[in-house]
Amino acid sequence: MLLSYLKIAWKVLMRRKFFTFISLFGVSFTLMILLVVMAMFDHAVGPNAPMKRVDRMLFVNTIRHQMADGHGWMSNLASIHFVDDYVRKMKTPEKVGITTASANATAFTQSKLLPLDMAYTDGSFWQIMDYDFLGGRAFTADEVAQAQHVCIINEATARAYFGRPDVVGQTIEIDLKRYRVAGVVRNVSAAQVYAYADVWVPYTLSPQYFKDDRLEGDFLLVLLAPSAAAVPAVSEEYQQMMKRIPIPRPKEVKAIYSYADPIVPGVTRGILGNEPSLQNDQITKFYVLVGGLALLFMLLPVLNLVNLNVTRILERSGEIGVRKAFGAASIDLVGQFLVENLVLALVGGLLGLGLAAGALALVNEAHPVAYAHFALSWSVFGWGMVLTLLFGLMSGVYPAWKMSRLNPVAALRGGGEQK
Amino acid sequence: MSPETDLRQPDAAAPDRAVPVLRLRDIEKVYQTKTIETVALNQVNLTVNRGEFVSIMGPSGCGKSTLLSLMGLLDEPTGGVIEVDGRAVTSYSDKELAGLRNLKIGFVFQSYHLINDLSVVDNVELPLLYRPGMGGKERRQRALAALDKVGLNARTGHFPAQLSGGQRQRVAIARALAGGPEIILADEPTGNLDSVMGEEIIDLLLELNREQGVTIVMVTHDLQQAMKTQRVIRFFDGSQVG
């Protein structure tokens, strides 16, 4: 029966080529945009090297001070005092690593200036992240504690500065300071904000590395939970820890807020801004909103398809009448029409995947983000197929139901009278 | 006994050991709109026995096609009872009626109603698609056998548009036969054909009735064709008049 349905589906598609083209264009173009967005999202926050264990990671990217007397808000990164005296004393995280947002630095080669993005990290950071080392190794805790002038550079920097990637043990001069290259890693996309840099050095060399009792500083925190299931427990312990921290300068500061979030909620919290206490249910609402917008975006081609499908039903009323006369129950006709629509959606989906691959190739060619290579992963492909099926069902159910309700006698006469 | 005589006493003409396949009792069909009520059928009582070939005649709009739709379980009567093999189908669900149509009834339409996108053999297979548990191989064998019966086994891969009107109607008859129904309902099967092709189709239906015992009910405008059948029932203004 399925083969017969597929035969008919193919014939129907070929019969009205212009309608089919419009339908396919709507489906494939919408899917292309959704897939490109998803590929970029997956690239930035997905489990890609070096953040392969992103499902176990939590990030702290801000400490917010609510100022007294309505003087607004002050947002900062974390200080070493905050990290050492509070976060590192937490029990649930397996590891706590720190890094900084990459800052501009300059290396001098014999012939030119080499602008670099530099980040300061500790040893744990390298144990949490899974960088692909082309050679050498990460910092040791001793090297960090002793503030040794060692660095890890990416492949692009190695090639630009030394002309080759195997440069472990060589010396590189950055901002007039000399560092011994301890390791060379594969380039990391600038879209992976927590992992990206051209060169990494021990945080103890940072000009921001000094200890006082301030909470605000220059460091981003990466916490590794023992398992993905333990992430909420780490987040919860972080909240409890925050409640215990005495408010600094109580005359000026009314309250302090900070959250350890998995990567996507962390980004969401960043987008939603200065809510005083953005709770998880609000983040859920945000996801629902984004999901709703995506569905709305999909709804346009779906409505187009519904419209075309309903029109096509009238063209096929004779066929529907015959099928009913020879024993097709309503449910059989619904099944047939859904199969036909899924075939259309599937063809549109495959076209959409092809278009998305083409669009991403163009984006990659333009290099909008350093070292970023956006690609359709299996997960994006899987989501693409899910969206395609969703398309097929959304645009097929109503016309199929309408089709199945046609009165067979009227359908055989060529009319569209409903039961 | 001439057909004309039969025409006057329809049910009396049934053979001695007649087994009713289809029985209509006190059937009424009324089409109701906001402003007007049209009585299409009024108190129709009719029995079709196994192996009979019955013609239904009458002027346009007298209710012949409505009657055939009711006999084919494609429509519901406003009043009365339809019995198939002695069982009233009044309370049957959509799915049950579909199953009953599939097993017991084959249709032949005036305008063939073949699906142009399907080949001849795929068209003939159509009723078997809805037969639970029947595999593709058996479906194909049955369809080919039905095409053989109507003399079209050389055209199985053709499409309806490649056939003449007479050939299309033969395909439609093969489709009606494929499911092995007890009864074939033919709604003016020669209405779209010239007289020569029309004769061929009637001869084919007569042969099927005579040699394979298929029960046939045929709506026709052609008295000569009707005379060839065992019994003629006349309708006028929704009522059986003979």
C-alpha cells in the first residue's frame, strides 16, 4: 500500500510542477534558514572541541551588584579572591577553572606585527577543556603557581610567527615579554567565547592578578560537574554559596547576584539583561518564546502548503470518491494524504539541507568569525529531519482530515461537499 | 416470460431458491436545504438475489443514481433499512461500511473514474489495497487475473489516457471484479461510449453474470440493453413504478 501511496505522491508532485515548485521553495528556504541558525548555534554552544564536555560545564560570567538607593547596577567578572575563597571551596564541582575574555596583544615577527588575542588561565581550565594538542602540553599547576613565562599558542599563531606548527620549547615574544611555548593547539573558533584565544598564559602573569577583598575582577569561571546529572546540584550549591557571601560596602551595595549556569541558560541570562533575580522559570519562558518564534517562522510555508493542499483536494475529489467506494475508510485516506505530504516535505527537507550546506559554505568562505567553520553536524541533520517531518504533519493533517470527510457521492460527481 | 412482464412484477421474478444479497426496505431519501425539501426516493422496497442481473430504468432525476449510491453503501437513507446478506447495516460505522463495500461490492461508473496517475494494473489493484493482510504479490496476481477476464492483459502497463473509452470501461470492470465482490453496481456503464463499444461492455457484463454468477445491478437509459437483463425495475419521481 505504501508503494502505491508513494507512486501517487510522486505523480501528484510532477503533475503540477509550478505548485510543487512553490511548495518546495517555501519548505526548503525556511528549513535552510532554520538549519543555518541551528548550525551556528550548535557550533557556538554544542559539544565541540575543546568544549566536548559542555553538558557537564557551568559558567559564571558576571557578578552583579545592586546598588543602594536606586543607583542602578554594576556588573563585573569575578576576582581571584572570589574564586579562591568561595568557589574553589564548593563541594559539588569536580573542577573549577578560570580564564579571561581574550584581550589584544601583539607579537613581533621579523617582518611584521602579529595581532593576537590573549587569555589568562589556570591549570584546571586545561583539564576541563579538551583542546586538540598538535604538540606539547598544558600548563602544570606549578608553572601557574610560580608564574612562569610559558604559553600555549594556536596553530595559526605558530605558523604566522614561526612558519611551522612544531614549535614546542621555542620562545615567542608577546608585548615585549618572552614566553616559552609549552604546547600548540588546533585553532579554536572565536564563537566559542569561553575557549577561544590565540595564546594562553598563566593567570598569575595577568596584570589583574592581585589579591584584595573585592569580589569583582577579570575572570570567567568554568565549573565541571562530575556528571551531566549533577549540573543542577552544582548550580544550587553556587546559589547557596552566593547567599553566604557578605555584601561588600553595605552602604553602597544592596545585594549581589551571580549564577553558575550551563552555557545556553548563561547566554540567555545575558540576553535577558539586568533582571534582579532571573529565575529558571523565566529562562524556560524565554525558550518557549524562541521556540514559538521559530514555529511562527515555519508557519508561513505551512499555511501556504495547507492552502495548496486544500485546493488540490478538489482536483482529486474523483479519486477520493473512487477510493471510498472501493473500501477506503477515512483513516486510510488520512494516511495516504499524510504520506504524500511527508514525501513533499522530505524532498523539501533534503533540498533545504543542500541549500543550508551551500549557505554555510558561503558563510565560511567569508570568514565572519575567526577560525569558525560552520557545518551541518549529524545533530543538525537530525533536527532538520525532525523539522521536516513536523512540516509534513503540520501542513498535512488539516487537508487530510478535510479530504477524508468528503462525501463519496459528491466526490464522485466532482464536488467538494463535506459529510 | 418476457422481460416486459418481469418489469411489472419485480420481486415475483426471483428464482425459486433465491438468496437475497441486497434488500432495501421502506427506503426514503430526502435532501434538505434551508428552503426546500426534495424527496429523491420514496418508500422503495427492493430485493436483489444472488446471481441476478437487474436493470434500473427511469428518466433523469428520478432517483436511479441515488438508489445505486444507497445500494453501494456510499450514502445513508433518510429512512428505511438496507440489508446486505440479511444483515441491516444502519448502525455500521464508517470503517465497517468501508470494509463491507470492499468485500461485497464492486462499482462501475459512467465516466470510468480511473486514476490517471496509476497504470492499468495499479488501478485494478486499488480495491485490494484496502483488503487487510493481502500482500503485494497476491494483489498483483488477482489484478492480472481480472484484466485477463476483461481481455486486457496486454495493456497492464498502460495508463488510462492511453486507452479508448471502451478499454477504460473494461479496466473499470476489471477493477470492480478484482476484489471478488458478490455484487457489481454499474451506473450507466455505457453512457459515455458509442453503440458498438456499449454493446461490447454489455456483452461483457452479461458474460460475467452468466458464466461467473456475478450479481449485477445496472442503471441504464437504454431499453434495449435493459431487455437483455433478467429483470427491469422502473423508477419515476423517486418511486418504484414497475
